[in-house]
Amino acid sequence: MIQFRFMRLRMAFCFLGLMAAIPGYAAVVTSTGSGAWSNPVTWGGAVPTAADDVIIGEGHTINASGILEFATLLIEDATISGDPVG
């Protein structure tokens, strides 16, 4: 019985170690209209993070300032205005 408990504990630690080693998944975040980069409404609910692939939709103007975080950026006949750093 003690050996079985030890095995379960070892398996739990192995599982936690594997979960910690798996990188987070990137999301594709697409602009839903013109607006500020920092406004969640511009992105349909969540501002892009450093892990996200960002698409600025056709005809949209994104106002940005400061540091912009993203993994990749695709601009579809759109505009980024302001003073972005990214």
C-alpha cells in the first residue's frame, strides 16, 4: 500500500513537471475595427499579448503608443498611427 501511494505521488510530480515544460499556445487576435491598441474592444475583447499572432484588418486604423507586444504582425491594407515601439 505504501509503495502504491509513493507511485501515485511520483506520477503527480511527473505530470506537473510536464505541464510546466509545455509552452503556452499563441492565439490569433484580429482587429474588429479601428481604435486604440490598448482597448480590448479594438480586438473583440482582449488586447494582444507577446505570444499572440496579430492581424490588423483591412481598412482599420490602430492608434498605438508605447511598446506593442505580439509574436507576429500582419497588416492588411491598414494603418498604425501614433508612436509605437514593438
